[in-house]
Amino acid sequence: MSKRDRRNKYGNLRKGKKLKGQNSPNDHHNPRSNQPISGDIRVNGSLEVRETEGANAKHNTERNEDDGYKKHTKWFESRTVLLAILTFFISAAYFITTFFIFVQSKRSADIADKTVTQASERFQIEQRPIIWTPNKIASPAYLIKAKRIVWDWYFTNYGKTPAKEIRMYEYFRIRKGEWQRPPSDRAHDYSFGAPLPPGKEDFKTMVTTDIEAADAKKILTEDFGISMKIRITYKDAFGNSYESQVCFVHLATGATTYCSPEEAYIDSPVTAPR
């Protein structure tokens, strides 16, 4: 655009010619000199561009600072989240490792306790006392003056440790009658035995109630005329309790033998009088 065209566009600004309504320096006495200027006032284009560029530069600076702050905040937040996740996994790994060590330690301790317990039980079983009767079996006899049948029986400790707190319960049966306890003036229905070391043999005598001589003679000459059953309870050095029971029957030949297997046991109790 030429100067002429710009002048026609923005108004004729010839030298010495003033705008309509514009006052000259000598018009201060003119009453109309204070009237507002009418017409268009144009701002120099170059000044407007420079001011716009400065505002844009300031805006860009503020925007860059804001973007930098946001980037720094985002970086810090991402690092915080990453640190929290890492801390979580480390804590979880520590917990799992600790729990695994605890389980393994407890399992090892349980195995050790079980091994010790089994070894102790095995030792006690191997070293326990076992009371049983030897092959020496006596025959019953009748005491005329006492009017009673007496029967000696023997017992031995076949175990490896002494038997203590021995209690002996005796029963007799005439023919196929009921099992009876011998008469006794003791306060208990059993008799005590002294501690029995391994390999030691001892004996005791069972005594019946009163029986007439004629009846006693028939009893002693019949098969199964009289039977005897003994139940023995005892303990070992560890306080474990055991029980043995043995039964004998007298035959017409004068021999004595064991009763049926159901009447005899070692630590396998069956129904028996108490």
C-alpha cells in the first residue's frame, strides 16, 4: 500500500492541517478549545505489534514456568508412586520370607519333638517290665483244719526294668460257678507286692472260702473242678501303667494247665471281674 493510499485510509494528515475539532496551541483562549476531539485516532501499527509481542513473550514465559512446575510435580508424583509400589513389594517379600522361615522352623521343631517323643516311647517300650507266670505251676491242696483249698502261684518280671506299685487281684471258681474273691480281712480287695526287679521270681498263695472235706476231695479229682485267675497291675520307672492276667485250671489227673486264651493277656484287657 502506498503512502497516499494509507493517508486516504487513515485520513489526510498533511503538514499544517489539523483535524476537525483539534485545537492549536494558540487556541487556549477559545471557549471551544476544551471540547473533545471528534474523529478517529489511529495507533501506530509498529507500536501495537511490539506491545503484542511483549505480552506474548511474558505469557509464554509464565506458561513455560507453569509447564515446568507441572512436569516437576508429575515427576515427583510418579517417583512417589513408584517408591510406594517398591516399598509394598519389599514388605510383601519380607513378610513371605519371614512366614516361610517361621513355618519351616515350626515344622523342624515339630519333627524334632516327634522324633524325641518316639525315641522316648520306643525306649520305654523296650525297657518296660513284664510280669508273667513261669512254667512252674503248682497244684491246689486241701487244708483239713482250715477247711479251705490253697493254691500257690508264681510270677516273674521278664522285662528290663523293675516293676513297682504291684497290685494282685485273685479269683477262684468252683466247677462252672461264678468267679469269687477269696475271703480277706484286708481293707482292699487286692494285695500289694514288693518291687520286682528284672528276672526275680516271687509267689503268692490263693485261699478259697470254707469247703467241706468230702466236697473238696471231689473238686480236686474232677476236670475243671477248680480254677484260679490272677490280675496284676504295676508301673514302670516312668509311671506308665501295665496289666497282666493269667488263669489256671486243675484237671482230674492232678495236672494244672492254663485256661482258655481269652482269660489270659498282657496289656490287652478283656472283660474280667474287678
